[in-house]
Amino acid sequence: MASSMVEYLQSDMECEGLLECLHGLKQLDRRCFEVLVETDDRLTVDEVAEAVERERSTAYRSIQRLLQAGLIQKQQVNYEHGGYYHVYHPTDPNEVADDMQRMLNDWYAQMGTLIQEFRDKYDEKIVPAE
């Protein structure tokens, strides 16, 4: 993962790189997301863990990060005689893209404000060479 904006701009980023860039997700989170996207079924944490060849607790943490980022949805399935379990599926890609666009717009506005603060702060202190 790139550590500066310059590195991001110079790298060959794929659209999936946005998951890491905008949401701070890890490589395993991305793999778990891809597993959920590639199936037509809704999967349990155990099924995701098996697909990514990790322990259940490790996959669960990735699933929680994906949920928190809004990239996947959780659904409760009830057993007929009591009890339940959860299954997970990807969020609609248009919703995800709209959220990422809003996040980018907010970031852009914030960077514009910080750049203006930089100008205001240092314009007075740095005298151009003549």
C-alpha cells in the first residue's frame, strides 16, 4: 500500500485498490470481499474462512471491517426450532460507488481548505527571492 499521494498517483492501481485506499482495508479484507462477490450464494464466516484458508476468527475480523466500510451486508437466518446464524453478501456496487464518490468529494474539499490554510500561513513568512 502506498504511503503518500505521490505514490498512489504513480502506482498502477486497479479499481479494487480503492478498497484499500479509501477504506484502509487490508489484503485479506480484499480477498474476503472477492470471495463474497464471486459467489451467487450468501456465505457464513466459516465458509469465507475456508475459501481464504484462514482461521475463523481472522476471517471474522475481516468481515467486520467490510461491514463497517459498508461493502457487505449481514443477514440473519433463523433455524426452524430456535437459534440463528448470519450470512453475508456484497452491497449493491452502485451504493458502494456512490459512497466512495462522496468520500472522495469530502476529502477533496478538506484538502482544498488545508491548501488554503497553507497559503495563508506561509505566504506572509516566505519572501520570494528577487
